Amino acid sequence: MVLDKLGSSLKETLSKIAKSLFVDDTLINELIKDIQRSLLQSDVNVQLVFNLTNKIKQRIKEEKTPPAITQKEHLINIVYEELVNFVGRDKIEINLDQKPFKIMFIGLYGSGKTSSIAKVAKYYSKRGFKVANLGLDVHRPAAMDQLEQLSKEINIPYFVDKKEKDPKKIYREFEKELNKYDLILIDTAGRDALSEDLITEITNLNNLIKPQERLLVISADIGQAAQKQAEAFHNSCNITGVFLTKVDGTGKGGGAITACASTKAPIKFIGIGEKPEDIEVFNPKGFISRLLGMGDLELLLEKAKDALNEDKVEDMGKKILKGDFNFIDLYEQMEAMNKMGSLHKILDLIPGLGNVKIPKEMLNVQEEKLKKWKFILQSMSKGELEDPEILTASRIERIARGSGTEVSEVRELLKQYRNSKKMMKLMKGQDPEKLMKKFQTKMKF
């Protein structure tokens, strides 16, 4: 994943602090050099790196350690806070306070504008907004077709005119119809490189449409060229935010962060995969927390809510409190896990587990196991799902044959179910807040 190297490097730096016997000038200078090296290797602008590390060093020298924490914890907290400030400080969500609310997407070819539109469209439609997509990229031959295909895939209305070559005429053609929607997402033209005619077209469209948001779509693998692009687009239409794409790739990512810092435009969304649901509202605190291996509980809970409807969450909560749990509940949990993303991504969100170096091969084995368990559950009768304790040796053999698995794999699933149920009985009657406080205490450095 993008910034993986940066994250690994920063985790090693924090680990060095945690293991040190005491904090002195040698440790502080080593810490500053490690952070500088990590950021520069990730393509972050040199001047921005020095500004950041000077702030960290100044705070370490000037601030007194609060009485409730140790000097090492204070040092780690300063690094965390300044990195959060560096990538944006606060989560800035788009507030759809006007109708129709218009978001114009701009960027070069290959940045992922059209697929980003599909992600944003699905995100807001799931939250009850009436969304429509508008295609104004008249230069790239497949642009209108791609917008049409993606819109159909997520069941979102779309407006395109494949014959017209003037984007302003297309907008005027559909303007009245678009006024019926809560949110309009507008795909604009790109180029292979920045050019005067592209900037002119974007400027003219911006003046005509007057969108409330102008999102620059930047690929996380763009490198140092990002700053120049961002500044040129910013001068043409005053970009209000950035959609950072290909965050699941292998790019360094620092160039895109530099672009945001140079234009003062906050990152508002990040794309974390190819599917329409692979989108996150950018939260600087959670993002840096994950980079440092501290997890992101807020995002984990949000993903869980998206994966399960509220009624199911409430029902599951009641069953946990009663210690009542069967294979149907287990199946629904597995379905929800599948919707939340890969096991690797979920573990990154759990506090404390981001620092645990679990081999990818092991995670892949676990995901394969979950798939097999799903086949096993699908091969069971309703009675067996509702009451797993009725599973005899002959029933287990029948289920194994029906699911194309081994008897040992069916027994392993049954063992997992019994362990889960035992854990829930242990939790029965416990105060969830006290359990959470105990968990957080164990997660401290």
C-alpha cells in the first residue's frame, strides 16, 4: 500500500523511542534525522520536511512533559500531532447544504477522475442523497462510455451527450433536469500533460457551472510533479479539496501530500481500491494513527455500520449480551467482514495490531479459510445453522462432501464457533466501557 515504507520507517522510529532508557539530545537528533529520511524517501518536498522537523524539535525542546504521561510518551505524542497537522489537522467533510450541490472533478489523464466520481456517487447515495453524474469530458474517446458504464453498475442516473464537442453546451442541455437532484458530480476533461487549452476549458466551465466544490484528483504515485500540477489547477479554478487515488498501490505518496500542502487544499477523500465502495473520507488523525501502527477505531466502526444495517447491529448486540449465538450469526459476521475489506486492511484499523508484523502469506491463508467456512455454512440445513450442537459425525461428513472440503475443516469451524460462544458468555454482564478502557490501557506504548 502507498506510504507503507513511510509507515514502516516511522513505526521503527517510535519503537526506538519506546525502547530507549531515557530521552536526551542524541535520541532527539536521531529521531529528527529518521523522520527527515523517511519523508524525503517518500517524495515529500525538502522545504516542507525541514519545516515539519524544525517544529517537532522546537516543541520537544520547549514543552514540559505533562504530569499524567512519561517523557517518552510525550515525545511520541508530539511526533503524532505534528504529522497530523502536516497532512491536514482536521477531518473536513463536504456538507451538502445547497440543492443541487455541484462537485467538479479535475485532473490529468490516468489520475482516476471517472472512477472517483463513481466512488463519491455511491458514498452519498448510500446516505440517502439523490445523486446524478454528468459527463463533460469531450476529448477522451472512452470517457463518456466509462462514466455511463460505472453509473449503471452502481445504479446512479447519468447525463452524457456523445455527439456534442462543446462541454458548455452539454451542461446547458441538461441543466434544468439536473436541478431535480441533491448532488451533481461533474466529470471534466483531462490531458496527458498540463496545457493552456486545458486550463482555459476548466476556467470557463468553473465560471459557468459555479460548483460549490472543485476536487483535484491526484494519483498517489505521481511523485514531485504533483506540486506543479496542483498549483496550475488551483490558479485556474481555486481547488477546494483533493481526492487522492491509488492509495492501495505501491507509490510513495509524498508528492501528492506536498501538492496539498502547497495549495492549502485539504485531502477530502482517498481511494483505497478499484471497487466503487473503496473510498474513505480522509481523516488526518486516523490516517497518521494507522501509519504509526496505532489503528483507527473510528473508521473501523464506520465500516462496520456500512457493512451491517443498524437493525442487525442492534440484534447482534443483544445476542452477545445474552451469550446467545449460532451459525447464522457467524455467517452474517463473515458476510460483514467481506464487505469491510481484506483482513489485512481491517487489522490495520485495530489499535495495537498495526505494529504486529503478520506475514501476508498467513493473512492470505486466513482469508482462504474464511471462504471455505462460508461454503461449509452454505452446505448446512436450517436446523444445523440454528443449532450447531446437533452436528453428529455423519452430519459433518455430509457437510464436508457437500461443500467440497475436508471433515477436519468442518470440525475446525465448529471449534471456532464454540470458542466464540464461550468468549461471549465470558463477556455477558460486563460493562462495555470498562472493557474498552482495559483494552486501550494495554495498547499504550
